[in-house]
Amino acid sequence: MTGVESPAYVPGHGLLRGRTAVITAAAGAGIGGATARRFLEEGARVLISDAHARRLKEHEAELARRFPGAVTALPCDVTDEGQVRALFETAVAEHGRLDVVVNNAGLGGTSDLVDMTDEQWSRVLDVTLNGTFRCTRAALRAMRGTGSGVIVNNASVVGWRAQAGQAHYAAAKAGVMALTRCAAIEAAAYGVRVNAVAPSLAMHPHLVKVTSAELLQELTEREAFGRYAEPWEVANVIVFLASDYSSYLTGEVVAVSSQHP
């Protein structure tokens, strides 16, 4: 896809030592999986979730070999309120408190608006926007009595920028941005910060499956560095937002992008 080399992987510095985190859609090689690894490398205890139970179990086993005792997993479909409640109740029951939540679950797809069905529209909105709402609500309920906490949502630059075939996904991600800002204002009263990342192009196997090689090449060429982001590069920004280094940031949407017009 590109001959430009990615930078060297950044080692952990203990930025999240002693923190307990929940990360949704964290199975596999995408941003969620990379975030789980980065959090563990930074010293956090992590509860990972995903709607794909088999893949989640495999990823838990992989992480547990490197970080024994620091990672657990629970399947969760973010469109199911009962499963969302169980996820956050489990996190608090196992660790006594909840410090960080990363709402990474989302669903994409490509369809021109003129051909898009109600089911396609609703499915993307339910996973990507409504799922983020359900998990943010559950996180705030768990955090408001502790006087601290951080929520990081995964948005996208398409929440700002138009892209053909992405009306449902763009609308959902723009909604995540607005949800982030409104939740941040309310959560400040509890001492909780709420921010979001907006990646442009982070390469992972699922993206390759649902996006044509031609479009991926076009998107890559728009990036100033001439390459796509590695998922761990997005995860590094999530680590920053989850850490004390961003203690005065709330309601912000941080673009993780080198894309130019």
C-alpha cells in the first residue's frame, strides 16, 4: 500500500499504573486491540469486551500470556442494554472501581445514500452512536460517586469531512463527537473527563476486508506522511487522553491524522 516506513514502537512508561479500564471492541488487530495492549504496557488492569466471543477469548489468552493477572474479558454487544450493564457491573465488582473507559465499538460499511436501506442506516447508528451512548451512560453511573474518571470515545475524521458512501457512518461519528462534548459538560460536575479521538486512516485487517484497494490507496495518498497510521499510533493518543498528562482536557475531539485537503 505504501513504501513509507512506520515509526518505531513506543515502549510503556507506566502512565496508567494502578488504573482499571474497560475497552470495548478490543478483540483482534484493530484500534481496540492495540489500545488494550498499550494500556497493559502502561500498567493498567484491563477488562476487554467484544461482540465476537471466540475472537475475544483468543485475544484475552494472547494478552494474558504477556500480562498475567492484568487482563480479563467479557463478551458484550453494545446494542444490548443488559449486556452493557453486566460489563460495567463486572468491572466494578472485580476491581472495586472504574478509572477509564474506551468506547471503541463501531460499525462501518459503504453504501450510497440513494441505495441505503433503513436497516443499513439503523444498524450502523445503533452500534456506533447508540452503543457509545449506552456505554458512556453506564460509565458515568459507575464513576460519578468516585469523583474521578476518564472516558475516551472513538470518533472519526468523517464526522467532519464528507466521503461518498459513508452517510450512515459519518452521521454516527459526528453524533459521537456531539455526545462527547455534551457528556463532558455534565461529567465535569463528577470530576470525570470525556474526550474523543478522530482517526483518519488506521490500517487493520477488517478495514481491508470492507474497503476496496483503490479507495485505500486514494485515502493513503491524502495523508501528509504518505502512509496510514498503525493502530498503536491511535492507541498512543488514547493513552494520553486517559492519563494525567491531559488533566485539563475535556470535551475535546483530537484528530489523529496527517490528512490534508
